[in-house]
Amino acid sequence: MGMIIYKTDEEVELIRKSCLVVSKVLAEVGAMLRPGITGVDLDKTAEEVIRDHGGIPSFKGYKGFPAALCVSLNEQVVHGIPDKDQPFKDGDVVSVDCGVFLNGFHGDSAYTFAVGDVGEDVVELLSVTNTSLYKGIEQAVSGKRIGDIGATIQEYVERHNGFGIVRELVGHGLGRDLHEAPEVPNFGKRGKGVKLREGLVIAIEPMVNMGQKRVKTARDGWTVFAKDHKPSAHFEHTVVIRKTRADILSDHSIVEQAVANNSNLKEIGLKMELA
């Protein structure tokens, strides 16, 4: 992955602008998602929103990926290609990952939506994954290490219902490139790995399976799915390391507001045991 590139305050603000467009896309997805529409419907809208804001979809064409969004359904963990032939239905879990390139910098964020009447076990999976993201972010401060982020996420997730943390896919630095050093695993040992310094921008993105952690890649070469075919969840924020607490550059509050206003979706809060 190469050398770690620390960002100036000006560069951080440009990344924040890219992340805000990503957040607007995810909010738009949260507003329109319902049974009967397809991943391609979401993708088309996403690309329009991105281009309306003067941005370029980071994912489209990246290593040959064909779409602006990754739309991963149920047991699909990440990198799902939006499908025009499989309308969403009641009870689906839909993970949406979006990247935007604007003003020379990328923004990246993901959110998992619960369509209609999902089971309590699914609500818990999404809530635990979402909470683990914020627990990881709490560790993203100057002087800590990459391992502190991963260990905190892993310890929290594995306390719940035998959930499995995906090992093959990790978070990453980002800036002028979509994937920069360092890698940011969602597992690990405290006190190990790269030391965190102010100005490091990273995407933290726990990917959690309801069952086992093992995954496979589909024949399309992109879609990663849980080997036991149980649902998976994925939440992601772009953050910058600061002295006392990380600055979260993406904004899930507007996504959550869109979900709250959409009667076709179930609201997924954070688990309150943030101690």
C-alpha cells in the first residue's frame, strides 16, 4: 500500500466536502429504498447526485467495477454489483457503500439498511456493527495504534451472539487515492501496528456476519458473501486522527433522518452500552 500520507487541514476540509456528498447519496438511498425497486435504481440516482455536486463516482471503473455504488444484499458482505433483475423485498438487508472524488480527494462511507419487517436478530446485527464502528472511532486518536482500533471493534462484536468479523477485507487510508496506507483491520491486538498521528485520514469500516466469519467471492469477481449465507452488515466512516478525539468527516445523521422518514425502513440505533 506504500507510504502513509498525512493531510494538511486544507486537504482534510476537501475530503470532508467529498464525504458530505457521499452522505447525501446515502441519505437519498435511505429516502427511496423500498420493496420493488432495484439496486440499479439506487445506482442511477446515486450517480446523478454525485455529478450534480460536481463529483465523480470513485468506484465506477475502479479496477473495472461497473457502478457508482456497491449494493450488497443479505448474505453479501461488500462489493455487490447493483442488480436490475432482483427487486428488494420485505425483510432484506441492504448494505450500500459509496465513494466520491471531488476537488482532487476521495470520500468514502457505507450504511446498512433494513427493509420492512426484519427479525430482531437482524436488528441486533446491524446495531452491534454500527456501534462497533463508533467504538473503533473512539480509539482513533493521536498516540494510539492501528491495533487499538481493530482490537476494540473485535472485542465488542465478538461479545454478541457469535457474530463473525470478516478478516479478508479491511479499512484503509484515503485521500488523493481511494485506498492509501495504512490498512485498518477490524480485528487485532492493542498496542500493535502503525502509530496514529494527527492528519492521518482513514476509513474505518467493520464488516460483520451474523454467523461465521468465513467469506467467498462470487463468480462475478467482486461480490463477497458470507460462506454460511447468513446476513451481513457494513458501516463505514471516514475520519481524521486528532489529539483527543477523531473528527468524523462523513455524516450518518442525515442518513438516519432519511431512514426515520421512510416507513419502508426499520430504524437501526446504536446499542446503548457504549461504555
